[in-house]
Amino acid sequence: MSQRNIKVIEKQFCNSVIIPEVIKIINEGHTVTLPLKGYSMRPFLEDGRDKVLLTIPENLKVGDPVLAEIEPQHYVLHRIIDINGNDIVLRGDGNLSNEYCKKSDIRCAVIGFYRKGRTTLDRIDGKKWRFYSFLWMRLSPIRKYLLAFHRRIWLRIFPVKAKNKNM
């Protein structure tokens, strides 16, 4: 079959359906790339536009983004903001409130992100991500104003160009 006749079909599944399968694949020692769904990691990661590369969680540190199951079948991709023994405090970059889980609820760690349609991975251990994380975590007291500006002004001037949202 020639390449011109290949039809690509993309489908979306609920996180409660797809994430357990992703976790199985990761626990077998593979990595998985997933498109992002949701707005909790705004302003730098966008729904339908960006992708995340996931792996087995090891050596978790404050500042690391992780995929966690905060309630049965309710998964979030958030940043760790505090570790106290087995207790983990999470917050999405675009959220103002915290969410809580145990270390055992961390299902996947993030290696990096494919942002804005790029094919180059922005690794979380790279200078760019570490600088962004350092800055954003310290802006917590004024985060609500920055996020409001992003939603009400920035996105109207520079709308996000997401991949086909009608899959």
C-alpha cells in the first residue's frame, strides 16, 4: 500500500480507561508518550497540544512532575511540591490548591515534554525545565494573578493551536 492511501485514525479514551493500560506498559519497563488532557499544568503545557514522556517513578524529588492516582481511577499530572515521609503534596502549575497522595499512589514519573508540536524533548533534568521550575514554584504567592492574566489576556492575543480536538 502506498503512503498516500494510509488512513490515520485517532481516538480519545477516558483517563480511567487508558491510564491503567499505560501504567501496565510502564511497569513492564517501557516508556510511554501521551498527549496531555486538561489545563492543570498551564501556562506552559496545553491540552491537546503538548505530550508527556512517562517512565517508572524512581528517586522522586520536590519539583518533579508525576502522574498520580489521587482517588480511585482519578489521575493527575502535577508537580510534587512537598514530600514528608510517605505523604506527597501535589499542585498543578495552573492550579491554586494542593492535592494529596501517598508515595505508593505515584504511578509514573515524567522524563520530559514535547511542547508546541516540536519533536525535541524538553527534559525535566535540562537547564530550561529546571530554570522554569525554580522560577514558577517561587511565584506561588502571585500565581493566581499570573494565571488570570494568562487566561483573560494572553490566550485571547495568542490562542493555543492544539492538534485536532475533534478526534
